[in-house]
Amino acid sequence: MLSPVEHKGGDTEPILTLAHLSDLDMRRAADGWHGIWQVDGVSHQFWLPEAVSDSGAFAATLPMDNFLELRAHAARRFWRSLNGRAPGPDFRAVPAQLRQWHILSLRALDARLHGESYRTIAEVLLGFRGSKEDFENDPRKNKARRLVAHGIKMMLGGYRLLLHYPIRPNKR
């Protein structure tokens, strides 16, 4: 959330008018102005509840809630972009191994919902080759079951955790 502040008029305080930013999309809503500024392949989102976009000085307000880390990182990236610097890495980038786990989980769930056996899932997704007896002692049997179980959790609402990754909101 951005709020206008009075500019004190010194050389240490640069004047920035949001309305003059290139590639800025500002829209009026019932609760104020919502803006998306795209620069260098990064989309910065902000909210001006009472401000006018042509004000020169702003203050950022970050609620002290479960998502403070995420908001602070986003505010820092926004500030760096406003000052012509590289915004830095995305805080929410999911590691490749975890991304692959989610993909395999959803594929395993899809197969299971279409009536496929754990053995077939292990053959297609995990590369199992062998007989029924071999499958009983293979660790890929349990991995196929874990993939399906994780896919079911994702289907039942667990996917929402990906929206705020790596922050896990407290369950109350």
C-alpha cells in the first residue's frame, strides 16, 4: 500500500511521479487506485487507497502479518526498480526439484483418477520395469503412492500454498 507524504524539498529526497512511469497500468476501483508497473520483465503491483497517482512522494505501508517477508521483499524490488537498479531475484521462485515433485504429483493423481494402478504410474512416471514381485519390493511403489497422496492434498486445496511460496500461513 502506498500513501502520499509531504515532500520536504531536499536533494536527498528524489521526486517520483507514478503517473509518469512508462508501462504503468493504473485503474480506479471502489477502494482506491490499483497499479501494475512492468519494467525489465518484472511486474510490480501496488495499491493507493486514498492517493492520486500524480503525487510526488510516497510512503509504503506493510502490515505486520504472516506475509510481511513477502511484502518487504516486493517493496525492496519495487524501490530498486524505481531507482533504475536490477530488482534482484524473485523471492517466490520454486526450486526445480520441488516443481518437478508437484508436476509428478498432479500427473500421478490424474492417472489414479482415471483408474490406473500404482504399478502403471510407477512405470510411466518413475521408469519402473519388472514383474509384479519386483514391484512389491521396489521403492518406487511407495513413491508412486506418495505422489498420489500429495496430488490428492493439492486437489483438496493444498495448491493454495503455492500462491505464497515459501511463506506458509499459520493455520488458526
